[in-house]
Amino acid sequence: MASGVVSSSCFNNRTPENCAYSSYVQINTTLDKRVPNAPRAHSLLNSGLVVLTPSVEQANKLFKFFSSGRDLTDYVFPDQDLLSEVYAGKWKPISWEYNALRMLRTVHPDVWDDEKVRCVHYILSDKPWTSRKNPDVNALHFGILHEWWWNVFDEVSHELGSLTAEGSQLIQKYVDNSA
């Protein structure tokens, strides 16, 4: 998908066998070892939380890969597909709570623990910053996560506002505070 937009069928066709969290105990037992014959999704780097400071050498490696002529339009998740391919076997996954996919709370309640979550990955649509109005908790199962985002946003906004009005105005323009 050259546009980088993932069709809804991509998500609707997912099966529990393909979800890395379906065999969470096996995968998380030793984070540096892959489960043999695991589905492709188990080996992908999830870039919901990724911090990169590439050296000139690594930046050149990525540029060379982009310039190789390889057709990259088949990537479903361009950033993580690219990083997974370029750095295959050279990265280690972090525990789920540092990249807690928001649907994990509903789909795998046996894995999710509110007290362990450190960073929520607001994957897919209905980002909390697009509307302060809380989604229907019963329909979307994301209500509490939406509230978490706005609680942190309010705290940070208040703190930033006490330091600089300019900084507060800057972040306010990127969210929709209407209820």
C-alpha cells in the first residue's frame, strides 16, 4: 500500500494465532529469543515506541536501503517493516507494558495489567487527542485509556502553562479540547 494507509481488512483478517500476545508466556519468557516457527507478526519490530539516534553510518545504511530499488510499497506498516528487514536479528523486543497496544486491554485481558502499563500505544483510529469526548466505553472498550491520555495531557498542560504561555499554546493547537 504505497500510500501508507492500512485497509480495515488488514485488521479484520487477523487471527489469534498471528498475534504475538496469544503466546505471550512463551514470547516473554526470554525476550531475546524468538519462538520457533512463529507467525511473521512475532518477529516484527513494533515501532509504537521506538527511540532512534542513528549514527552517520546507520543513517547511510538506511539511505542505501531506500536507494536500492527494492519495491517498498508492499509494506503494510512501513516504519516497522523497514526496520524489521534492515535490522533483522539485531534488535530485542521490550516488554509489552512499554508499548501497550490499546486493544490488548480487551483482546488479551490475561496479559494486560493497568498497574504495569508505562506507555499506551494508541494504535488505529479514534486517537484521544482528536476529541476530548470520551468514546462509548461499552462499544469501543477504550474509554479508560482515553481518560488516561487526557489526565496526563491536563497535568502536562498545567505544568507547562505555569512555565511558559507560549509552550502551552503550542501544544493546545494540536489537540481538540471540545467535548
